Amino acid sequence: MTAQTGAPDNTAVRVALWRAMHVGVDAPPHVLEDEVGLRLAAPGEGWRQRQDMDPDATRNLRAAIVARARFVEDLVTEQATDGVGVGQYVILGAGLDTFAQRRPEIAARLRVFEIDQPDTQAWKRRRLLELGYHIPDWLRLVPVDFETGQSWWERLIAAGFDQDRPAVVVSTGVTMYLTKDATAATLRRLAGLAAGSTLAMTFLLPAELLDDADRPGLRTSENGAKSAGTPFISFYTPREMLALAIDSGFEDARHVPGTALAERYFTGRPDGLRPSSGEDFLLATT
């Protein structure tokens, strides 16, 4: 597939559409307002009638998606504005992330590196330009061909990442598709970032740790991922993920459960909207 005809990953499009649905279907206040991804994806008329877009069936899933995105954006905003000197933001598996387009007043204070597959990055660059979005020098779209074993770290350095400056690195919705050895290797690499760096990484809990009401949703997500050729292969208990981070060399690691995001962003809503359980955060610092 050439750079002219690249296409985004199906999962990345689905996440972007769920974020847009939160604005279009759920009552305010909205946890995150992101319809730029919808413009990028341009799914065509009738996209809300897709089975994976059913407003009722996906209610808790899309709430979880916007909760994790809001948590990341709050973290990055805090790091970029509190004077700690963090000037770099790396998104591993960026997909249709639109932080740079929606929050340029924050993003412009950073050098933002979006890492993803070459097809996705070529497509995204083309779509941004078609929609009139300038790609500033502080935004680096970094294509990495993981299938050929290309090193994301080497590509990141080549794109201008400064190893001697602290960074915020985010990886959401990725670890379930990777072997545990691959995630451990990523953690070891990131543990060597400059002092003062922060990693926010999501991971899926084993089914037995989920609320009973959310287990069918996990099975549905698993089946959908398998059908798309990208099966879930790794689940972690919080204890296991924390141990993996510390063993990899991080100075500090803590577990942020999805229930904490529910309390932070959804308490008191009259519509009772709450994110599903099952995806938690590792928050680790060097």
C-alpha cells in the first residue's frame, strides 16, 4: 500500500467514532469534546447504524474511551504548564489522536511525536492537509513498520526526540495486542528516559476481575478484535503490571483503576453514564 492510499487501522477509526458519539449522543457535560476524529475518518452517512456504533450497546464502552482520553489530556496539560520542564509528548499507537488539532494552545508548548504504522500515518497526514489543518514543526508524525521489525525508538530519535530531556509518553489501547515480552521490552526502553519523565499506559484486566455487568462487553470486544485479525493476547492484574514496571527500572509506579476515572469524570451525572470496568492505567515515572 502506498503513502497515497494508506488507510487507518479499523480500531483507530472505531475509537474516533465513539469519541464523536459521546458529543452527539450523550448529554452534556461532555467529558471530552472531540469531533475532529470523525471529520478525519469521514465514515459516510449511516455510520451510526453500524452494529459497533449502537448507542445503547456501546454506551459504557464509549464512556471508558473518553475517560481515558481525558485523563491523558489532563496529565499532559499539567506536565506542560506546571513548569517542571517537560517539553516532549510521545504517543505510541497514536491512531486518530487529535490533541494537536483540538488543543494547540497546549500542544504548541511541546514537541509532539505520534508513532503508528506507515499506512495510518500517511493517511492521517493526507487527511489533515485535505481538511485544512496545518502540520506545524512541533508535530511529528512518525511512521514505524512494526511488521518488518523496524525500531520505534530509532525512528523516534530520527524524528528529533531528545533523549536528554524529560517527556510524557502515552500508550492507550495497545498492550492487549502485544505479547507480555514485547510490553516488557517497551517498558525497559522507556525506563531509561530522562529523569522526570512520565509514562501512562493502559492494560486490560483478566475477565475475573471485571464487574459482572461488564464481562459480556469484554467478550464482545474480544470477538470483534479477533474477527478483525487483531486478537487480544495479553491481560494483566494490577499487581503484575506494577511489578513489570518496577522490574523494568522505573523509579515509581502506581495503579490508576478505571473506577477512579469514573469517580473523577462521571460523578453526579443525571443520565447515569459510567465507563465500563476492565481497562486500567499504569502511571510510572523515572
